[in-house]
Amino acid sequence: MSTYKIKRFEKVFNPKRLFSWKGMNFVMVNSVALEGDGCHICSKAEAELLEISHQLNCSREQERGSGPCRDVPLLPASAPVLLQHFPLYRRSDANCSGEDAAPLEERGIPFKERYDVLSREASQQGSMTPTEYALAKCYLPHEATVLATYCVAAGLLAVLLLVHSRLLPSPFLLGWNLLRKFKTT
């Protein structure tokens, strides 16, 4: 991870770490930068997380005045949704189930911190409430579906290129010529 790669990501995606959409608060976390090793990128990510925590707490309290929440913009009163690309710490997949769960024989294999999952300490930085959590899964398409989509797209592109270069007659032009041929005057 480098500053260049982070800037490239932010150029394409929303650079805001905290945003609200349809009354829900979303927190984007660079989970790779949460290992606490003191690097420049890690320090910045931790500072952003503290600022987000402050803003969420101020919005929850909904108090204005001369205190530390005076200049903080209010957010909708909703529990935040954590968006990240690296899994939070857990010992193994032993408690996981569902169609995307690991095979039964692999569920008991322990994960390595900082390799398979975030470290225990880093995972505690992203916690939202001490008593509740929620999980939503976003399934990826099956590999066969992706390959079939690519093949269909490549086939259509080839046909379009052949029609454009006039090596293959256009089906629309062919239909028009047939209509003109049998047209009575």
C-alpha cells in the first residue's frame, strides 16, 4: 500500500470516509492501514477513525452548544454500516454457515492474524457498539457466469466490428433490402 495507490482509489471512488445515504450512515475503513505499526498512512487512517467516532457520537447525543460538538455537522440517527475489504479478527470459520461458508473440514482451521484476518487490536478499533453487530453478505457471481458474460460480450464485439468493417452484412440492412425487394409500387 502506498500514498499513490490510496489517491488512485480515492480518485475513482468516494474519498469521504463517512457519508450518509437514504438516512443510513456508512463508514469506509482502510482496513489494511489499521495494524498500528505507526506508518504515515496508518496514523492518518487512525486519526480519521477517531474523527468519525467523534462525529457519530455527537450526532447520537444531538446536543449543540458550547461543548466539543458545537461545530460538528449532525448525521442521521442510525447505527453506522462498516465498509471494509479485509475481514475483522476471528479465530476460525467454525461458527460460519451459509452457501459461501468454507467446507466443513476447513472451518476449524485457525486464521493467522495480520494475514488471513485483521489483528485482534485492529478489529477492536472498527467496533460500533459493545453489544450488537449486524452482517450483510454481498455475493460475487459464480466464475462460470463471469466467463459466459465475457464470451457473449466478446462475440457481440466481434460481430459489431465485422459489421462496421463491412465484412459481415448488417442484419438491419439485410432486412431493409428484403423489404424493398418485395415492395409493390
